[in-house]
Amino acid sequence: MQDNAPHDTGPDLIREWIDCAARLHPDKPYIVSVEDGRAITFAEFARLGSFLDRAGIGVNDRIALLAGNSIEHVACYVGVMAYGATICTVHVEMNRRHLGGILAQLKPRLALYDDDLVPDDVPDRTPCLRLGRRDAPASGTLFASVQECDPGGAHNPQTAPCDDGVVFFTSGTTDRPKGVVLSYREQIGNVAPMANAFGLSAADRIYDFRSFNWASAQLFGVLGPLCRGATLVMRRKFSATRFFADIRTHGVTVAAGNPTTINMLLGASHTIGAADVPTLRFLTSSSAPLPEPEWRRFEERFGIPVAQSYGSSETAWIAINPGRERRFGTVGRPLAYHRLAIVGAEDRSLPSGEIGEIEIGAWHDNAYRYLGDDGTARASSRGRMRTGDIGYLDADGFLHLTGRAKDLIIRGGVNISPVEQEPAGHIAILGGIPVSMINNNFGDLAHRGLTTPDAVFATNNLPPDSLGRTCPFAGRVSVQGAPINGYTYIVEVSPDNVVWTPVLTDLFVTDQFGNVSTHKANPITKRFSYLDFTSNVNALLAEWDSSGDALWYVRLSIFDGGGIPQGTDTHLLQLDNTGPDASINITTGTGDCGKFPVGTVLAGNFVARDLYLGSYSLGVAPAINPAGVGVPIPSSGLVNTPPAPGDSWSLDTTGMEPCGYIIEVVAVDRAIVNSQSVGHVSPASAGFCLEAAPKKG
């Protein structure tokens, strides 16, 4: 199928998708909410257009959506775009402290917000309206007003493909969120090519838990199913304990993922395989690079293909691995309409196999825009755009990513991908995080050696913790830095800044053509020779297999060609190689392993604690009950429980099937593990058996 984007992709195309799906599949659910079992069909968007028309919303008028994942969120997103206004999605949980500034920039005609996300810092002149529930609209909410509107719907006929379709805010390398502005043709024009590349059809049931406030989930999870007449199976937040149960219960065929959730699934106590989820064709991975060893380990353990793909907030999906025909170590083939090129010195297009900057340009007249401080959209480039990444195309047209363009330098006309944030001979990146984002203040006892609140991974600019909390390090810690040709170096570690141990682990380095070789230290001097960037594109200096939970010092010492010391560079690193404490018990009746009649309200205590706790979740397995049945209270949390006996939990077993079950708590910490993913996963469970309630009389 052709994946060239049409040039007239405006809101009329969204309405065409809705009308077509509603005509062909009148009773088919467009969205199914996993947590509460609610659903919405393709035909239930018209009234929102009538509401916007009655409110006088015009072309490029902005509607701010301050909501988490829900049917109401998706209904507003699709409804506003089908009408022809500009939908502005804001991840409130991540950007709450910036909410006032964001809304001042947006100057929305209307701000819609979740019941549990009441904005604390909203400019006085911003008109606000609570969303409420679509199926049970309370007075004074958006959906109560929508219910009173013309069911025939309305739209703005003046909206054109180049008008603003969506604005969303993404975290960058600074603490302040960045507003990205996309036209209708940029956002909607990406959907059909993406769906074609993934092989999506009306028969698919697509599972997504990622925030619908960001581009990837909007395109894949919301608009992809709409375009194909498929069904979105939506979860409010990711649950490692419920993931495979959700897949099986809802007959999911394609599931969204990312490196963090893949790591959590690997860390959970699942014994499931592909045969247990026979409907699942593949799992996607995007938003951050998925290291090939972790990719292969997931597939070997679960037997489920992973299709790693690539895109950006500013450009939507760029390259896609074709499901079961994916190629390891790549992000797939570029979508043809982007007209992707690898660009070298003097803006020269490079042949396959040569590393350069990634550049795209779907439309010759397109402006790639950000939101200025005054709320106006300002172009950063026109016609073609550099994505900020570097890589190469292989002979079969698959795209390989090798680094970030901000680290790119050119020597002798050859593009290379070094780590250049710090001067040559210094450490630039520790454990995947730029050293400028690790607290190196020896006197700051509370935070030294931890990431700073604005920290991001060097490979993808994504934060290790979405709430900006400090993170320690664990597992294999990589050390990266720009070389000094002709010099040698040694990396040493110490728990006390007195006794130092050299890090002598053999290095597997990648050259500019993607070839991997082994680099060893001199067995006598214990020093490594610096490799130039063409031989070591990631500027890898050492890999330290850390242990324990202490504060450590990491020191780089460099030597000239004669072996004379030329200086040192020392940094602090707080380790946390111990997973969270997790335990759970049942206090009702005979307690753990007890038998109870269906309808019993079970109770107990659970513990989820860590000095650097990320989150915890509670769930019941096996997941054989209808949606919304058998859900523990609480189901998740972000802060430590008290010490044992901990917090209390309860589970109403009414409606559950008679069966043997476990109730499980999964605690995840914030440790940056192996320099690439976040969180040790600690599960704990208690068993119980439900028996059919005795018949009365």
C-alpha cells in the first residue's frame, strides 16, 4: 500500500473516518475502557461539535484538555479535531508546576479538566469546565452541556489542512516544557501511512496505556483505530500485573509498549508465553531506544515479537518496523512521504551505510513550529527539518539510530557521533545521564550522586522520572566521554575517595558502520587507549558492574603518549542495587490461602517501600473476570506505605468467578538500571480461593 500522505488532510478526513466506521460497524465499540468496562461507538461524537459551534469556537481557537486517559479524554480529543478547532493536550501530572505558564501561553477559549485533576494554578481569565462522565453527566459539566446540544452535530467549514490541529507539551533538556504546534495535515497526514506500515486493519484490537496527551499515543492509540475502524482497548495507566491478563481478556491483537514497560514485564513474575495470548500479533516499542540485548531477551522469554519504531513530537511517526517482519537493531523503514535523508557535511545526502543527521520534509512549504512565550506559533525550520538524531540507512532501507545530533562533530568530512557535552578528557555521561544533570555537590548530603529534577537520558531526552524526582543508579554503569587521540586513560571507582579500584571490563564498542568489536585494557598498565569517534561512535570509556547501595566516586585519569598523568575528573554516584520491599497478606477469615464464598469483602495489609520508590500497583490474577470486577482498593500509588504491617487493602469479590487467585503487589523503584531503564521490580503475593456462595433456602 502507498504511504504517501495526502496533501488535503484536514478535519474533513477525520469526519470521513468516523462516518465510514459508524456505517460499516454501527454496534462495534471504538473505545473500551479496561478499568470500568465502559465503551463508546464510532457514532457518538456529533453532539460535541454542536456544543463547540454553539460556544462560537472558530478556526485556530484553542481548547485546553487537562485530563488523564479516559473515554472522556479521547471523546474530547477526537470531537474537537473533527469539528475543526485546535486541541491542546496537557499532561497535568508531569507539568502541574508549570500549568499557569502553559495556560498563559495557550490563551485557550476553554479549558476542560478531569474531576481529579482540578487545576491549582489557572489564570483567572481562563474559562474552565469540568469534564464529568459521558455516560452519567452531572450538572455543570461539559457532558451535561453536550447532552443538551443538537445530535446532528456541526463543524467549522473554514478550517483548512494548514490550520492548527493540535498543541502538546513535551519535556526537553530544560526544566520548562516545550509546546509543539502541528497543523492538521502534519498530524492527520501521518495516520494512514503509520497504520499501513504497522499493518493495522478493522479486525485489530489495539491496547494502549500511554498518556494520550502525547503524540505517539494520540496517533497510534486514538487515530490509528479510528482510521481503520478498529477498537482501542484503553488502560488509564500501565500495570505489569494486569498486562497479559488484559491482552487475553480483550482479545488484543497489537499492544503499545516502550523500553520502561518492557523492562517491568521482564522483571515481573510472569510465566506466560505467546501461546497464552494467541490473538497478540506483536508489541510496539517507541519513545526511547530499546537496547538490542533487552529486545532479544523479551522475545526469547515471551515469544512475542517487538516492533521498535521511531518518531518525534515535532514530526509524528518517522520509521516503523513491520510487526513480525521487524529487524533487530533498527527502528524500521522510513515512511516514504517524509522523504527522509541522511545528511552529511555541506548538507550532502549520504549513501547507505554512512552516518549523518536525519532530515525529513514531507511538504515543501511546511513550517515546523513551537509555541512562543507570547502564545504565537513560531517556525524553527521550513520545508525540511533535522530531527536532532543521527544514524544511517542500511542496504535494505532500514534505519539505524546511533546518537543525538547535538553530539555530532565533523572531522575530515566524516560525520561521527561523539559525546561532546564535556571537554575531551572528561566524563560526559554516567549511567546514561549527562554529568551536568547529576548532583556533584560534595556538601549536599541529601542529594549528592542523584539525578537533578530536570535530568533526562542522553540518548532520547526523556526524564528517568516523570515527576522530576531524584534517581539513583544500579547495575552496569556506563562511562562515556570524548577522546584525546594518542592518550590513554583509566576509570576507577571508590567508596571512600581513598582506595580506588580500576574498572577493567572488556568494552564492546560500535564503529561508524555499526560493526561491534572488543576493546581491552593494557594488562600491565591497566589503562585503555582512547579510540577515535569513527571506531567508537558512543564514546564508551568503561562499564562498571556496580553493587551495593553506597555513595561512590568515579574518577577518570588521563595520560599522554609517554604515560605522564595529565589530569583527573571525579564525579559522585549514588547506588541503589536493592529492590523495593514488597509484601502482602490477607487478614480476613483464615487469612492467606483461605477459602471464601464469592461476595466476601477481603481485606489485608501490604507494604511497598523504598528510599527511592517510583510506584506500586495491586492486582488480582488470573484475570478471568469482567472489566471492573475484582479490582483491589487501592490499585496503585506513588508514595511509600508505612512500615509493616503497612497500608490496608480491600477487595469486593462480588461477581468474581469461583477460582483460586492471588492478590499481588508490585513495587518499582526509581533506580536507573544498566544505564538505560528505570526501576527494580519487586512483586509479592498472597493466595486465596473463592467458592460459589451457598444457595439460600
